[in-house]
Amino acid sequence: MDKPINERYEIIKQVSSITHGRIRSVIACYYYLEFARQLFEHKDKFEIYTNLQTEITTHLTSLSIDPTEVALFDRLIKQNIHELTEDNIFSSSYVLHTLEASIWAC
């Protein structure tokens, strides 16, 4: 948990790419594990959510990841997903829906 952000991202990318090679799956795993890491640090979930809006965006930008892929995560990194109603949260086998549902339900 005390590894630098670049190293954490690379480890997550290597492991998640074994079964899910698309960059959006890597980003989803990265987001989820960064959220979990801060939960282990006993941070408040709303504080974590706000932290990740900056941290994830900054890191993905520094990696020059396709902005259209990053934009798929706008409900998490630019909006307030916790303010959405249950009707606006989707849960399916699609990685982004599952990630949003898990963060919304926290």
C-alpha cells in the first residue's frame, strides 16, 4: 500500500490485464483498488471520493490515456455519483456499471 502511485497503477494493470485487457477495465480496477486503499487508511468515503476525483484524473492524464476512455468514468471523476438515484445506477456484467454500482452503494 505504500508504493508510489505509478507503481500501484502498473501492478494493477499487469494483474487485471490477465483477464481484462481493455484500458477501461484497467482504469476500473485501478479506481476500485485506490478507493479500497484509502478505506484501509480509515478515510471517510466522501473524502476518498473527492480525493480520487483529483488523483485518478491527474494520474491518467500523466499517462496520456485516451481521453475518450477516461471520459467514460466522468460520473465518478467529474460528477457526484452518490447524488444519483438508484434508477440511474446500472449493474450488469459491464465493468463500468459494476464499478459505479459498488461506489454508489458504499
